[in-house]
Amino acid sequence: MFRPRTVGTPRPRRHLLLILLLILLAIFLLYAGVLGLLALKQESLLFYPVKLPADFVFNKPDVIERHIEVPGAELSALHFRQANARGLIFFLHGNAGNLDLWLPDTALYRKAGFDVFMIDYRGFGKSTGHIQNEAQLHADVLAAWNSVAGEYAGRPVVLYGRSLGSGLAARLATEVRADQLILVSPYASFLRLGHDHFPWAPSFVTRYTIRTDQWLPKVRMPILMIEGGLDKLVAPDHAIFLQTLRPDAELVMIDAAGHNDIHTFPAYTQTMLEKLAQLAEAPAALH
């Protein structure tokens, strides 16, 4: 008896194909959801502020608290001042903590004879508001600079940025006049840093790019970079790459230092003291 030949994909194979497509769709939707959260909740991944009560008192000798009005918020700042200061360090700290943690003592600055002005970003410490975008961060930093720079005309001024603050300081250095840019644990950009830690995430979801690599070639002042050889958060190759963009920049690699302990090494203290002593003996660029 003649039986017609079956044409098409057997039913079990069609079922397997459908299941595979459903699995791929579920993976795609999960991936898209994760990317959406990454884009929308980016601030919670990048910034780790430690709040302080509004009535908190910074009990630090020769340190006064200042306040800087910015659109929609008020920034908290600490100003370490000493008699006959040789100059100023405008200090931009990292992405966690607050001023009370970032200025535990002033021994190094006393020895160097330099004052220090340090701000808390929005939502950090006693600063109000919260960080909403990168442009806002840069605008706040510039506002803080404008609030204090004029007090040190004729004396050397250092723009100092550590970790997160290194990119902010590099951008500021393209906009203002100062005598020295010091970057500690610097990164090439948040794009590259994001790829280091989240290689599966496309760059277009990164709302905070912070392009140190684009700004550093435009800086018209001496540059010093200090990096830890054991830094796991910002790999040393970031600083090495940045030096290829500015071969005249000085790079001090402290081999045994990590990201959070670099300031505890004698090589860091010695490098800072030597650089600040050189600046104190040279004419200031800020007028």
C-alpha cells in the first residue's frame, strides 16, 4: 500500500526549536532588564555616600566648615587653614564616605605648609541633594573652586583628585588656572573602568563617562600621577595609558600599594612633600 512521504520538520524537533527560542527570548529580556537597571540606578552603583546629621560638628583643629550654594542643594566643605600658609590644595575625594573620613588628620599638610579645601559631593556627609548627572558634578566642583580660589591669589594652588575625584580634577584643570595637577589612582575614563568591571555591558548605558583621557592632553599645568601597583579597583594600566597621552606627566608607581591604602605608604608622603616644597619655591600661576 502506498503511503505519502511526510514533508516538514518532525513535531518533536519543532518543539525543541520553540523551547530554544523561548529560552533565548527569556535571556534577552533578562539582559535588557539588567541593562535598564544599570542605566536607571547608575548612581547607586557608582557613589557610596555616608550621610552625617545636619548638626554634626567636625572636631578638627584649624579646620572650619563652609557651605557652598549650588542649584537645588548646599555643599558642605572643610577648609584647613594655618598661619602663613604657602598655598592651597583643592582636594576632590573618592566615591565613598564623607569629609570626616577623608580628612582624618592634617599632619602632612601642616608639614608642607599648605591649606586644604575639600568638598562633599551632593548627598555625601552634610551636603544636601543627590547627584543626578555628570554635568551637575562638574558644575558643583567649579562652584566650589570659585568660592575659595580668589583667597589664594599669588600663592601656589594644587588641584588634587583621588579616584573619582581624579577625573573631576582633570576636567577642572582645563577650565581654571592653577600650578599643579595631582591625580591619585586615576582612571582613563568611566567608560574604560566600566568595561573593566562589567565587560558584558555596552558602553551606551554608561551615563557617567568622565573622560580623563580626553581632558588630560588639554591641561596646561604640570601633572603628577600616583598609582598603587596592587590597585584592584582602578588597574595601574589606566595611569600608564594616561602617561602615553601626556609623556611629560610624572608617574610615581608605589608597587605594594592598593586603592584604599596608598596614602599610608612613606613613598606617597615623600612624593607629596617634595612636590609641595617645589611649588612653594616657584612663582604662582594663579592671579
